[in-house]
Amino acid sequence: MNMARTAYSIQKRDDFARAKANELPVSPKHSIEIAREIRGMKTKEAIAFLEDVVALKRAVAFRRFNHDVAHKSGLKGWDAGRYPVKAAGCFITLIKSVEKNAEYIGLDTENLVIDHISTNRGRKMRGIFPRAMGRATPKIAESVNIDIAVREA
């Protein structure tokens, strides 16, 4: 599979560390909601939050994509939420990667704040489901590109 190469959405600076993941096979809607939730958090807090999401202890508030989304307890200021386990796992991996990048350039890894995070839809992989009587139904697998930049608090 050829992966698309996309540029960073934030330009390189000395006081920032950044990381990017291209074409992850997760839901773009889940990724957008997680990115909105962890923007501005410290990296350690964000990893702890996402590990709670994976363990189904804390829900991610769905503020934009919340049509027919059930209410979850423990959400502050919002009611609709979900537990996007697969997407949260990808975010944990990416945050750990950007922490390593920050350590490499000499930033203090205990005081890193997620300054910039963006997600956008990647390529759609098309396929088919064979059906009865020689027919077929389209199958579309979505992907997402995630871009993160951290700075010292």
C-alpha cells in the first residue's frame, strides 16, 4: 500500500516538538473528538485520560458528531459521549512519539503541553462485499492523518 505524504500543519520551530501519523485506520469522527478533548492538556494528563478511555472508565464528549449518541456519566458540561478505544490507542502511541522527539531536541518531558493538534481525513480504501445473485455492495475503509506539536509549559 502506498502511503500519502502530507506536510506538517505547523512549521518547525526550536521550542516545539512535533510528530505526525499518516493514514491510520481509525474513524475520522472519533479522532476529531479526541483531538478537541486533549488540546491544551499536558502530555502525561492526556495519556492518562486516553488510557482511561481504553479501559472504558472515562468517556470522550462528542460535541460535534453527536447525532444518536447516548449519554455517558462523568462528562462535565456535556452529556453525549463514547469510548473510542481504537482511536485512543493510536493517540497514545503518537503522544509517546512526540515526547521522545521532544526529549531528543532537549525539551523537559515532564512539562510538555499539547499546543497544536489537528486531524483530517486520509484516503478512502475502496473494496466490495460480494452479495447474492452476482451483485456487490461497496465497502469503504476510512483513514485519518494526525498532526501534533508540543511545547514546554
